[in-house]
Amino acid sequence: MARPRSDDKRKAILDAAMELFAERGIAHVPTSAISAAAGVAEGTLFTYFKSKDELMNELYREIRREIDRQLEDYPAHADPQTRVRFVWDKLVDMSVAQPKRLKVQTQLRTSGRLLKDLEVPGRTVREMLETTQAAITGDEYKQAPPDFIVLLMRAHAEATVEYILAHPEQESISRDMGFKLIWRGLTGQ
């Protein structure tokens, strides 16, 4: 009879993977290091995740779920600028508070090892796509593929967070300037 799985052990494995991926990079972290950091036997890791790829995919899902939880009070009926600013501020807040998460999320996204279903935009990204399409003025940007606009916004947000982490005393002005550059780029306003 199989032992029941423990949510605590699963969380410990995911937390250890997050820490080690942030510290060393995905390619340089064997499952033996993850299990040791989690305080479980390597066989236990494979009880929860069949492979390192499955572990990576689940970690990415957890990150996306956390982002969606942070955006539960998304102002869906507000004007486009308010909606884009809301998401911008939440993403900057989360990334400044958890820079390791941002680093690992980027590594996972660019690893080429995520399942295809994880490449489908989540709720947050879908809402941002709709909002940015509503905000964009001018035919030039209306023709841009929505996923390209999201990639540009993501890169801009990551650069803003990187600057804030290096210059925390300038967080407020950097956050505002970063948003204004995005908004002006989308709307010309």
C-alpha cells in the first residue's frame, strides 16, 4: 500500500527547487541537490514528481497560481489605464518582494522544457491582452500580435524591477516612470 503524500513534503521540494534554481540555474541543479535541500530522500522527490521536468512544470504552475491569487481583486470594469496600472503595480510588488521567484520564472519560461499547456496565457495574461488591445490607439500597434505586446511589457517590467532592486531609494519614481513609458507606448498619451 502506497504511503499518503504529504503537502508539507511537496511544498518543501518545490521551495528547495525555487531556492536552488535561483542560486545555481536550472541546468546546474540535480534532483539529488533538490531532495537534500528539501530534507527528503531522492526517491521521495520522485514519489511527488516523476522527473525534473515534471517538477519544473509544477513549480511554474505554482508561480502562475500565485500571480493569479495576487490579482483576484483585478478591477475588471475600470478604464483600461486603471487596469493596466493595477497589474503593473502588482507584478512589480511581487517581483520586488520575491526577486528569486522572478528569476526562476524567467528561467523556467525560457528553458524549452515546459509543457505546451503552460504556454497558453493564464487568466492574468488574457485580461492584460484584452486591456492592452482596448488601450492601444493607432493602427500601427493594433496590428501587433498580442503576445508580442505582452513580451514587451514583461521585459519592461523585469527591467524596471531590476533597477528598483539595485536602487531601492528610487522605487516610486522608477515604478511610475516605467508605467508611463508603457502607457505612452501603447496609447501615445
